[in-house]
Amino acid sequence: MPRSGPPSRASRASRSAPGAPSPSGAARGPAPRGKAAPGRREERSEREIAFTASLQAQVPRLQQERARRSYEALLDGAERLFARRGYDAVGTPEIAAEADVAVGTFYRYFDDKKQIFLEIVRRYLLHAYHQTLDRLTPERFIGKARRETIEETVGILFEYVHRQPGLNRVLVEMSLRDRDVARLRAEFETAACQRLTALITATCPRSEVPDPEATAWVLQAAALECATSVADELLGAPERGLRAHQPEGTLASRVRATLTLVIERMLFPGDAGPPHTSR
């Protein structure tokens, strides 16, 4: 039943960290080229539900409109500050001021800035998962739609990372020194790879992709690293980026086009066409 007011301190303390999705069962054999394996969609959906539900369960259901607005204002304000200044340079008074609420209001919903940061990370990862992976179904990889699907997904990933490059950087940095942030990031990456593994298994012949799981990990790491490196370059951190020193449109579009071609050739080596580079 929805709560009638803000969550109590006891309920906040009792929140459990989301659990990682359980590994899938034995992999099915590959489907014939151009056909999706029967039942694969349902298996993917179960894994997706397990991951997204674990993130959504952390969000309090606030029935009162005023409480909901205050809660969202705190999250939005903290997200802006963390993205601009980093984690260490932000305190709870600054977050309250950015949200235009009293400091006491902050502590009605959160114990400290780490707790609100974890909520921001959950929201960010949940939205990223839906934006990039919801559209990846076996049916979209049949025939000519395959290239467009890969290109569209790569474009959405780049757009999402580049829309919030500061927040993405803080997330990566905090995952290297905070166990809770590292766990959330690992759970997201595991769920995403399980989704990609199921997709590759359903659409790619084993004669061309012998190890769908390993291929999924390689593709995900390559895509995230490319998007993050370009974002670092454009954000003014060339020591962490590509050191390309090219205009934003040229750099991003060339990397997106090349990554699309690499993914297509890895998954469908016999059918991949020439790259489509946007300038």
C-alpha cells in the first residue's frame, strides 16, 4: 500500500541493497538465421524484471504531492551538484539549498549524502537500462533492420552518456572506492550482459559466434568505454578521453559509426556492409 507520507528513518535503514540477477540456465542452441528462438523473449523478460524490480523497490511511494515534489527536488538538485562538483565537494546544506528546501527536509528522506547519491545512481541506471536495452529484441535483428537497430542503440547510448557526462564520471569514480556503488554498477553490467547474451544466442549462429556470453561482455565493455571516452574528451578531460581534438559532431559521429560497424561484423561477419559515417 502506498505510503501516506515520507519514509521513516527506520524504513530507510531497513532498505536492502538490490540483489544481482541470478544466472540463466543452460543456453539453448542458436536459431536459424533470420529467426528468433521460441521462448527467448519470456526468459529475457524474467531477468529484466528481477533487475529493474530490485532498483524500483528502493524508491519510496509518496502519496502526498508536496512530499513527492520535495523528494524529487532533492534528487534533481543533488544530481546537478554531484555532476558539476563531484561527490566529495558537495554537502547536505548545498543539496538542500539547490532543491530550495530546508536542511531538515533533507533528513526526512535521507540519512546522509551517500544515501541520496545511491538513489541517484539507481535512478540513472534504471533509466539507462530501459533506454538502451528495452528495444533490443530478436525480431529487430532480422534482415535489413539489423544495421539500423545497432546504429540506433549505439546512438542512444552515446546520447545518454553525453547528456550527463559529469554524473557518469562521478559514478565511475565512486564505483572504484565505494562498495555499495560498485555493487550497483556491477549488477547493472551483469543484467545488461545477460540481456545481450540472450539476444546473441537467439539471433547469431554458433558457427559465427561460438561464445555468446563472452561476446556480450566484450561488446558491452567496448560500447561503454567508447561512449565514456568521447564524453571525457568533449567535457574537457583529454587526459581521460581520445585526445582527438576534433569538433564534437565529427568525433562523436565517427566513433558511433565505427562502433556500429565493429558490432555488426562481430555478430554477423558474413553480412556486414560498409560503414555509414555521419558528418
